[in-house]
Amino acid sequence: MSLLVPQAGDIPLPQPGPLSEPYWQGCREGVLRFQRCLDCSAATHTPALLCAACASRSLEWVESSGQGEIYSWTRVWRPVTPAFLTPYVPIIVAMDEGWFILSNLVGCEGDAVAIGKRVEVVFHPSGGTDDIFLPYFQLVS
Amino acid sequence: MGHPFRDVAIVGVHNTKQARVLEGHDSQSIALEAGLGAVADAGLEPRDIDGVVGGIASNFLFQSRIGPAWRSMSPLGIPAVIEGAMAIACGLANNVLIATGEAGSYRQHASTAPWTRPTNEFVAAYGMFTAAEFALMARRHMHMYGTTPESMAHVAATIRNNGHVNPDAVYFGRGPFTAADVLESRMVADPFHLLDCAMTSEGGTALVLTRADRTEDTAKTPVFLLGGGTDHFGPSYQHPPVWDLGGVRRPDLVAGLVGRRAAEEAFAAAGLGPSDVDVCEFYDPFSFELIRQFEAFGFCAEGEGGDYVMSGVIEPGGRHPITTDGGTMSFSHGGASVQLFQRVIRGVQQLRGECISSQVHGAEVAMCTGGGSGALFTDVLLLGKDRP
């Protein structure tokens, strides 16, 4: 077995847009952000103009604790492109503030993944520049 | 008010040759072949067509000089069929051709097929493709209900064996398969083994709809649209595929049950229920999807889909035989849209009684589907032999 690590190859990287730039700026600063509704307090991700619960346009960016639990997972052995080293473990994390994020699990053996395990965000610079820091997740020890 | 599709009939269907590679073809040429085949199957001439659906069908419209004509750009399977039917029901066209095809767009297989790979900024960097998207849904179901890889493998083996005996299938003669064969194939995206997944291939497909009062002029037994519906949550492969993703209007209809509303609407329009369905031409991108669809459509209770598919209903001769030509696992998966029409094509062939393999004898009602939970949409079409 080998430790799951962030991808280091020439993977497709996000191109932040006007709506998502605050999210990626947070990642550069080591902070995971999501949007909270000023009217109903619901959490929204991915970055949106409208609250997912009440369609209000009054959303503010707030900091996440970065903690949650694994909601679902898969372990990929056939890479989407040759740039991805296998195996890698896509996960959906149910964040403590009530929103879901898709990411990869790192820092443990691949067979350590399980639904319900506690995880926390870690950021890794990607693409050889300081422009993009991708949020990954590791098990909380 | 009468049935919305009382005055619409499917009178022509055609699949071109399907293959891993169709030498000498591109997407335009194979779609044109498909369109001509469907028009001929209907006993019509190209000049009879006064409406087309699908961007690629525009080429048919131009080459056969049948313009000016009605056109829709709807590309993806059952919604396009429903739109063509609506055009006829609304009096916008008399004979509508729906045609698509794909060839030459994916022949270097180092990466997964282009239509499987999202480009969105919140998923692409994490190595997502369709198998991983659907696996995240399947894993959640396994966690909630104890659904097993063995039940998924049984679905895959059943569908692949339908293709094994179908001379028109890309993987004709490649079986027979057992569930053990599926479980022993290499892992792609846990819990999906290679043989739990759709293939990639090339091909064209087309169908012709006409006004029901004109079917005396057509060649084959008309097939009718008893009901249909489309359930969508948004763009595919851009947001986390969360089983419990819900909407504000019907919070009970979570993404894991996508297709339930469409099926409810289709059954209501038809005045039928799951027990009336003789052929389940369910879309099969991954084996788990069929277990999920049986639950979403009300054939069995939530969580019981795994046991249901193991109970003898889905095989040839069972009460609800599935995906009888081999589906995307063995018949063909021709690209971004081709295979999304082919459950309807097969449903029509079953009701006509013209299948050269796995014909369901006396089939009166076929349920055809497209999409799946990992893509956050599922479309449903109920076909029948009797005019509604």
C-alpha cells in the first residue's frame, strides 16, 4: 500500500470566475469559505448568486471550520487522464456547517476511507504557481 | 381533454451498424445514415419529413433540401423525443425525424471519453469522470441499505448476456458472463469493476414520429407514447453528486431518487403502474443504476432494489426483463447522445415484436429511460401498442 497524496501532475485546474474568486482567494490564504444566507442562515456551495434554501440574493462569504465527515467515497483505479496517479479517492464531505464539498482524501492509506469518518481540510499549491491552492481532506487523528 | 400524445405515433426506428470504430465515418455521416434508415423503416421518403430534432439532424435537413422545416436543437434522448411529439401534437409538423450519431471523436483511449469528463472548476481537479460520479451515489446506497457488489454484478451479467446473444451488439458473442466474471474484472472506480461500466463505441441512431391519423401510409406497426417525463436537478458533473440533494418544492424527491417524479407523471398519463410494464428498457451507464431505477420508479421499496434484481424478474423470461439488446454495456455507447435514444429504439422494436434476440413475447408496454443519478437527471418514456 501507499499513502494517498495530492496530485502533482498536469491536472486540469480551476479557472476562478467572478462568482468563485472569493472561494479560491480563501484557499490561497488557507481558509475554506462558503456562502451563508443573511435572510435564512442556510449554507450554500458551490458558489452561487442565490441561496439554495430560500433563493435570497443576500449571501455573504464566511469561513468554514474546515471540518466535516465523509458522506460518500470511491477509489479510482482507471485515471480520468494519464496525468492522475492512481489510486486516488474522491470523497464527498458533509461539512459541519451543513454543506457538501467534493474533494480527494489524502494522507492515509486508500483502504482507510469510510463513510462517517471525521476529516479536515488541507490546502496544496497546484499547477506550479501560487495561483491555485486546492482544498484536499485528511482524516482527523 | 384527451391524452396529449393521442395524435402522435413512432413509425420509424433505425440503428446503424454499431462498432468500437466505424472506419470511413464521422459523426455527420453516420447520423445521416441513421436518419435515412429511419425514414425508410417508416416507409416514407426524405421529402415527407417536415420537422427535425437535434443539431446534427440539420445536416439531413440541408442535404435533402426539405427546408423550410421545423427544427429543434434538443440533443439528449427522451427529452428530444417528447419535444418532437409535442411539435406534432401542437400542429407544428407532421413527420418529425430525430437523428444523431458519433464517430471519430474518441479513438485514443489513454484518457476516458471526452463526454465522461467534466470541466467544471469544482470537480475536474479531483479526477472526476462518470464512473466516479455514479460510484459516489452507489456507495451511499450501499451504506444506507447494505446493497452488495454481487447484486450489481448480477445486473451487469444479465445485460451483458443480452448483448452476447444479439448479433447487432458490439460485444456479440463475448459472453456468457456470470456475476463472478464481473466481480473478477479489474476495478475502475470502487464499487464498479470494468464489467459494471458502459463501454465506448461509435454509431448512429434515429427515429421518425408522425401524426397518428397518417399511420395507414407507414410501413410498420405504429407505437404510441403513453406518457413521459423528465427529471433534472441542474447541469451534470459540475456539483457534488449528493444522494440527499433535495429541492425546495418536493424535498422528499432527493437526487438519489431522480426519475421518480417523471415516472409518476408517465404512469399517471398512461393510467398504468409498474406491474403493467412488460419490458424495462432501462438506461445502464453503470450496473447500480438499474437497482436505483427500480426503487425510484416504484417497482420495489427504497433499499430493496438489490434483492429485487436478484429475485428472477430481470432476466429473459422474467416479469420485468431489462435492457434487452445489451444496452451501453454490450450493445453500444455511441458517444454523448446516441445511446440516450437507443432505449426508445429498442422499446419500439420490442412492441413491434421484431427483435432478433431476447424478444419479449406479447409485450404491450415498454418503459424506456435515460440518464442517471450521477448525472443528476433521469428521463422516462412509456411506450405502448394501443393508441392512448
